[in-house]
Amino acid sequence: MKKAILVTAMLLSLGACSQYNRTDRALVGGGLGAATGAAIGAASGNVGTAFAGAGIGALAGGLIGIYTTPRRCVGYDRHGHPYYYRC
């Protein structure tokens, strides 16, 4: 059980590292959350629990992906100077 919790935390933190827009981050977070929730639910041996875990994980991962998207991105001009723009 401790391994499952550690893997879940690691996958959710990696899902928030995407450098794309809010939709992409929501999809990545939802996918990772669904996979993690299904794996944890399947460990119980019950199919219903696996489906519930996948649904809850997808919802949580999608919301985390949306709300952790940065509002300003950093770009660099041809001289290497940073500038900020709206993502």
C-alpha cells in the first residue's frame, strides 16, 4: 500500500510538469490520475473499486492540471534575453 501511495504522489507531481496550455495539462493530469486510481482500485481485487478509483483519479488529476497551469510563460529572444507572455 505504501508503494501505491508513493507511486500515486510521484505520478501526480509529474502530471503537473507539462509546459503546455490548460487543456493539455488537464488531459495529462486526468490520464495519470485515471491510471493511478485504476491501479490502486484494482489492487483491492474488485472491478467496481477499480472503476471508481479511475473516475476519482481522473477528476482529481484533471483539476490539479488546470489549477497548476502557470499564467505567464517565459520566452527568449534571439539574444538570449528572457521575456514574459500570456500562456
